[in-house]
Amino acid sequence: MSAREMAISTAAGPARWSRVVIYGLLIVFALFYLTPLFVMLSTSFKTLDEIRSGNILALPAHPTADAWGKAWGSACIGVTCEGIKGYFWNSIKMVVPAVLISTVLGALNGYVLTKWRFPGHRIVFGMMLFACFIPFQSVLIPMARVLGILGLSNTTAGLVMVHVVYGLGFTTLFFRNYYDTFPTELIQSAQMDGAGFFTIFRRILLPSSAPIIVVTVIYQFTNIWNDFLFGVSFASGGSSPMTVALNNLVSSSTGVKEYNVDMAAAVIAALPTLIVYIVAGRYFMRGLMAGAIKG
Amino acid sequence: MSVSPAPSLGKRLQDWLPRIVLAPSLALVLVFVYGFIVWTAVLSMSTSRLLPVYRWAGFDAYERLFNQPNWYVALKNLAIFGSIYIVVCIAIGLFLAILLDQKIRIEGVLRPIYLYPMALSFVVTGTAWKWFLNPGMGFEHAVRVITGWDTFRFDWITRPDMAIYTVAIAGIWQASGFVMAMFLAGLRGIDSEMLKAATVDGASTFTIYRRIVIPLLRPAFLSAVIVLAHMAIKSYDLVIALTGGGPGNATELPSTFMYSYTFTRSQMAVGSASAMVMLMGIAAIMVPYLYSELKEKNR
């Protein structure tokens, strides 16, 4: 019997009422979490007139997708008025290679750190692990200098490099913890048969790595897509990622404040990670939990 | 791995292959993390202003940092924001986890609703809450229109004395569902035999939770505090998107202080010094935690 069953059996008499209260509380909290999303969505489908005359909790009376079109294609960000579409693609071009490279490197590192241990492997892992948690402010200035020297300032390639470097710790952590539980005997017998380093990885570990690959890809995708600090520090202007463009759009103080366009842009910026969450929430959670180390 | 009597070149290469594969990653981390931290430390002891200058100035920048009223505002705000954020996230998280653990039929619907904010970028969260908290057009206005309560006020975001609490509200909205999930995982891992014994002894549900279940959740509490403290110190995007550090400097945090002193106020040495202080704060929390986690695992 679990704690929950007990709660029911011990409160046999007034059980009905306590159930009502519990459900009521849970639903109130659900509303608290849903309201900002509802407000964002409903505002994005309203006209500016309706926003001024109505209230934010009301549904749009005459839903229109004009604000979405403007946010995507013609809203002014800085000096250009081409909407956020360019920045959206910047983010895609940044996320895809950064996720792939950091995941591949993490898988190989995890493999070496569990199945090909060498003296000092624990220190190496410890150093990579601590690297996950540093405040990035402490590497910001040197990184800006190095990107400048390499000619990668304000480029997507530069951001890819930054995200690979600072994502390595987490991807290595994920794969290391996963491969740690993988039976070493299998690898030893493959070695007896003359299989080499890469053959063992490709034939034995990789085929059973699907779950951890999904977790890692989702975790990296969400983190890199949502990053703001690196984007704003190293890629201002035309090569900005989506989050930086959104902030520029919302905080610009010229002209009429178009709240509906702001909200449409915010939803567009949130959409990729939200979709990933809806499609693969289970794996998303696993990544978050593993990122919190305990496990 | 093994050492044979007269290894050929190919064999020796095979032996070194794992280390060769790991080497690039290790080199990247050594240079870009640890090397850069040393570099920032050097800058924090230099006379750098607009650009890096490598002239030794000792702890001059640290002295200037701790003579900045603005830095104290940032530290005070971090203390207010951080403590509210951690305490309320844990309170809500634990409360929701316990409620959800009462055999709730719609748990599968509710859990993702509590958790989705964690998938959003802080910039999106900040943008949404900035609009929601807008006094003239947001929640305040809506309450006045709907209830007719014309003097209802909720203008914290524009008030220097209250704005930091709006940052906490938005942060709690984003992270409390995640804390709930951590506690729920802890609750589901508790041995039910022990609880059964307690029920047989006639303990009430409340007593069981207070005396047995919550003490057993200690590891989850520890993880939650560590994760939340770490996120609080690093918080940057949320403040920028929600209040931009304002009104005035009312919501300045160490992270925003570092950025503006380094990149807009041309006080690079002071900015570097503030970054080093942040790093030390994080290290004080994370190093003992990671150390104990690693030790535990290798037992």
C-alpha cells in the first residue's frame, strides 16, 4: 500500500470532501501555470484596438492572425523591418550542428570514461562535470576576445563553437552515467574476438544507446535554443539567435507598442521547445533530472 | 589496455586510441573553461577598462567593486530573489507533489501542465510576465474591469521597492513544476512497507507525512536547493526580459551588473572581479555537492 492509498483509507468518512479540496487545489495551480500561456496566445490573436479597450483575460472577439504575419515577416528589429524569420533560421542553423557535435563527442567521452578507463579518469570527469555549472560570466570576456581573434564574432559558426564547448560537460555526464551500467563483460569478450575501439562502440554500445541519445539531444536542443547570454554577448545584429531578437523586439521603444506582435513573436520563439516537450516530455524530464545529478 | 611484450606500432596506437579520442574534448574544457577562468582572474587584477590591458593592479578592482553601491544593490537583490525563489519553489513543489501522490485520476493531464514552463526560454517567460504584470493593461486592469474593484492595484513591476518580487514570481512560475517533479520522484521511491506499518500503528495521514515521508525526502530537498541556488545565481535572461534591471537599478543582479560594467560601462576589471565573485559563490555550493555525489556513486 502506498502513501496515497493510505490517505484515502484513513480519511474514510470525510474522504469525499477532502478529495474535492485536493482536486480543487490542483486545478487552481493548473490555472496559475496556464494563464500566462493563455494570455500570450489570446493577445497574439487580437487587434491593437481590442487590446486597448478590452482586458487581457478575455478571448479575442474577432481572432486575426495579422500579428503573427507581422511578427514573422515585417516587424522592425533594430534597423531592419523583416520580422523574426531570419533570426528563427539563425537559431536553427546554430542549434542543429551544435547539438549533433556535442552529442557525438559526449557519447565518445562517456564511452572512454567508462569502458577504457585510464589512471586519472575520475579527475578528468570531475573537471568536465564542474564545467557544467560555472557561471558563464566567468568566461565571457576571454571568449569574446578569442572569437574576435578567430574572426568568428557575430557569426553562427562562432555560436556553434561556444555551445559545443560549454555543452560538452552535460553530454559527457549523460553518456557516462548511461554506459556505466552497461555490462563490461560484453566488451571484454568482443575484445577477445579482436574487435577494436570503434568497432565495439559501433556494434555493441551504439545499438542500445537510443534512449540516452534522445535525452541528450532534447536537453541540448532546449538549452541551446533557449540560450540568451551567449547570443547577446557574441552575436548581436543580423546573426542574433531568436531569443536575442525577441528581446530586441519587445524592448524597443520606438513607435507604437504592438503587444500583439510581441506576443506572437514570443510564442513563435517558444514553439520549437514546446513541441519537443509535448512530443517527448518523458525524455525531456529525464534530461532535466540527470542534469540535477541525483540519479 | 593491456601491455604486451613487444607491441607493434598499430597495437600501441590501439592502446592509446581511447585517450586520443578523449583528448580534444579535454583540451577544449581545459582551455575554454579553466584557462578562461584564469584569464578572467588575471583581468580582474588588471587596470582594464574598455579593452583588456595587462597591467597589474592587485586587488584594486575588487576594492572598487565592493565600494560600488550598485554591487550591494545587486547582492541584496540576489539575496531577496534567491531566498524567495528557493523557499517558495520548494513549498509549492512539495505541496503539489504530495497532492498529486493521492491517486489523482487526472495526474497524467496535470503533470505536464505544471512542468511545461521549464521548456520555455527565460526570455519568453520574461516577455509574457512583463505583459501580464503591465499595470495599465495587464492583470491589474483585467481585475478592475471584471470585478468592478476600481482601486485594485498590482503595479509592482513599476515600483522600485517591489519590482524584484515580480522577478521572483516569474521565476517561481517557471521552476516550481520542476521541483514538484523532483519531489514526486522521491515520493514514488519510498518503501511502502514502512508506511503500512505506520498506518497499522494508527498514525494519521498528516503525521505520516510530517514524521516519516518528508524526512525521507531529504535527498530530494538537497538536490532542489542546489539546483535552485545555482539557477538563481546564474539568472540573467529573466531579469533582462522582465524588467531590464529596472526601474532604475531596482532589479540589478550580479549577472546583470557583470554584463553592464564589462560591456557598456567600460569597467572591465570591475566586471571581471564581479564574475570571479559569482564563480566563487557557485563553487562554494557545487564543489562539495559534486564531490559527495561522485564519492557516493563510486562506492
